Amino acid sequence: MKKFVKVVALGIFLATSGAGYAQDFDKGLAAANAGDYTTALAEWMPLATNGDRVAQHNLGVLYENGHGVPQNYAEAVRWYRMSVDQGYVSAQANLAYLYEHGLGVELDMAEAQRLYELAAAQDSLLAQYNLGVFFERGRGGEVDNERAAAWYRLAADRGDADAQNNLGLMYARGIGVPKNYDEAIRLYQMAVAQNNAFAQNNLGVLYEFGRGVPQNYAEAMRLYRLAAGQGHASGQYGVGEMYQYGKGVPTDTAEAARWYRLAADQGDADAQNELGFLYATGDGVPEDYGQAFFLFQQAAAQGNVYSQNNLGVFYRDGYVGPANKVLAHMWFSIAVGNGDGRENLDALEQTMTEAEINEAGAKMWACVGSNFQVCQ
């Protein structure tokens, strides 16, 4: 969330604008922090119009977020740009974000990177973190995990919990940096100390599977619960998994289903698949093939290979209508492309004609090519 900025070097303006100028600005800041954005807008608009770069930045925040005004990205860009033209660092970082995502301005990754780097060079913590995300996701072209890690480190060393978590994950996986669980744990712990839900979940994973630490289900569950308590979908899934498989707690599939449902409703594909399995088997919930099919579809469209294979089984065995070898083959093929389902695919092909296999292949390409929108 972008924050309103209190001018920290307002002495030059005070010398020429008088005490009333600072009082107007501070009145707007107090109003904004209290959620009274209408008053903030009224106080800052004259200052911004008269060229105050911090007030211009803050108006950009109001328009970007729709606080006290209808959300208007183009207007946010206009005010941020006026502030950027006066060298204001926070406006540089915020305008970069709008260029990166094409909000109120034509998407321009080169300009986004230029503005982020300009702000980061002036110690903008937000820009340093966002550059890490920028390079990790390949927003400017190719993924560059080494540069991502370098920017995350700068932000992490300054105490940014999201950067600590992201860099910790890179160390846990050996992406952009040498694999090092000790360093991952150190970074996760710093982020956990700031109540970062992602780090709570990620550290919980290490304890659950004994990666870099002795396996400890109780500690894993404690961390998952902390993340789940903040509404974190992966943390909710983790709690559900512990109950489903009795890891450190008595097996309770009904409780597992409750937690999976929370995560599934947020779009967590793993939770959708596990909850679908419980409905398919009637374990912890009433048996419901239709609900299982729906959940498998949701997860499969997000690339969950287990749900893709499960859909193949449903079509092959006719769980939700007449058996359909062509659609079963389509889903098994998609699963094979993601590393699962080979045995099911090979066995099914022994019962199919060449024409059916060719039809299934065409449907598979249509399904994947449409981003899982056309899969019938």
C-alpha cells in the first residue's frame, strides 16, 4: 500500500511560504491518516497546484487508490509526473509501478525500470524491493534471478519483510543464489518477527519437511496457523494438510476440509485439488462427484498436475456423465506434459482408435492454447 508522505525538508518552502503553508500540509496529512481524504484533498490541492512536490505526490496517491475521489490512474500519473519532474523519489517509485502495469499510461517496461532504478539509487526502499520483483518475474524481458536477489538483499538489509521473505525463498530453492537453508531460515525468521504471513508459511514448510531444521510438526503447525490467521491461503492449506494426514495432530479430515475450503475459495490450486479429492472419496465431507469435478477443473486450469490427472480419471470412468475417452486422453496428455499421468495415458491409448487419439490431441492444443477456456 502506498503511503502518504510528510515533507521532511520543508524548510525552504517555509522560509518563503510562511507558517500557514506547513500547517495546511500537516492538516491534510493528519486528515489522510485518519481516513478523512476529502479534507486531505482540500488542503493539498492548493499546495500541489502551487508546485509543492510532496503534495503533488500525495494527490497521486489519492487518485491512484480512489481515496476521497473516484479512482483515476491517469490523474494519478499526471500528479506523480509533476512531482517526478521535481526529483521527488517516492513519486518516481510510484510512477514506475503505473508504467510497469499500464495503469493510466501505456505499459512501458523500459520507463518503469528507469524510474525504479532512479528511485532505488536514492535509497527508495519501495523501488529496491520492486526491482527485485521486476527482475525475478522477467518484467523487463528475460528473468534475471541474480539481479533480483541483489535488489532484494538491499531491501532486506534495510528491514523490508517482503524482501526478506522473497530472498529467503531464493536461498531455499537455490535460485539466483547458492542453495542455503541456513540463510533462508535466517531471512524467514526476520520476516516472521515482523508478522509476515508469507514467511510464516514458508518457514512452516521447512519445519514440516525437515529442510535445514529438524522435522518438527508442532512448529510447522504453529507457523501455518499464524499465516492462516492472517488469511494467507497457503497457510490455510498447510493447516488443512496437517489435519488430513495427521501430522502432529489427530487425523481429522472434516477439519482438513474446513481449512481447504478457506484456501480454495481464495483460488489456492493445491487446496482445490485436495478438497476435490475429499469430495470424490466422501472423506470428511459428503461424497459429491459434481463438487469434486468443479474443484478439479479450477485447480487444473491453474496448472495443478494432480487435478489434470484426476479430470482424466473422471472422464475415463464416467463419474460425471457418460465416459469420454477423448476428453480423458486430453487431460491425461496435459498432465503428462507437467510430469504426471503417463501410466494412465498409455493404458487408455490401448483402448482408443487412431482417430480418437488425433481428436484428443487437437482438443488438448485447443485447451492449452485458450488458457484452459476451451476444454470440451
